[in-house]
Amino acid sequence: MSNYCPVIGLEIHCQLATKTKMFCGCEIEVNTTPNKHVCPVCLGMPGAMPVPNKKAVEYAIRLGLALNCEIDLNAMWTRKNYFYPDLPKGYQITQTGGLPVYDHPICKNGWLEIVKEDGTKKRVGITPASSSTT
Ligand SMILES: [Zn+2]
């Protein structure tokens, strides 16, 4: 077993404090009536064009800079099509499609420094979900 080194990845999600959703102008309101804030983009209607939320992108860049990441000025999103009972539109908009051609997240290749119990420091890499870790 000593020939193996465990690599453990964490997929971490956070909800940004924006007033509207990530890809449309629908208001975010917690604990409200279901389906109160929906539009053709949210529902994935044909021809509806999602547009990234400027404030959310700004927050992502700020987080990336705090985590020593490279900021990709050509960041892109793709549709990951799949069926899931609570996802009637049949796709999710993502930044990690699993293929290198789709691998353009806003932030990548950063690090967070932690202090271990013995007082030494260790850098934990910040990498996209589809990239290999070191
Ligand atoms: Zn919407």
C-alpha cells in the first residue's frame, strides 16, 4: 500500500449573496411559494438564453483571488444534459464538463494554506472538479 498516495477531493458549493439567480433576472427569495420566481430561462424553454449574473461572477473572481487562483478571462459554461426527477428542463449549466475543451472555470489552480497540528504549513490545491490534483 505504500506505493499509493490517497488524493481526496471535496466538491464545495456555496450560495452567493446575489439578488437574482445565476443565469436570469429572477429574484432570489428564501422560504417563499414554490415556483414564484421563474422565467423562460429558469424553465429551460426553447430559445431562452441564459446570461451570467455579473455580481455572481464578481464574487467568484474575488473568491478566486483570495484563494490564489488564476482567473480565466475566457471562462465558459456548458450544458450538462441529464435526467433527474427534480430537474425537468433536463440539463444543468456547469463549468466543468469533464472534457478538457470545456474546462474553463472562472478560477483554477489556486491554493489555500493551512496550519497543521505540528505548526507546519501545508498548501491545499484548488482545482476544477474535472482536473487531476497533485
Ligand atoms: Zn428565471
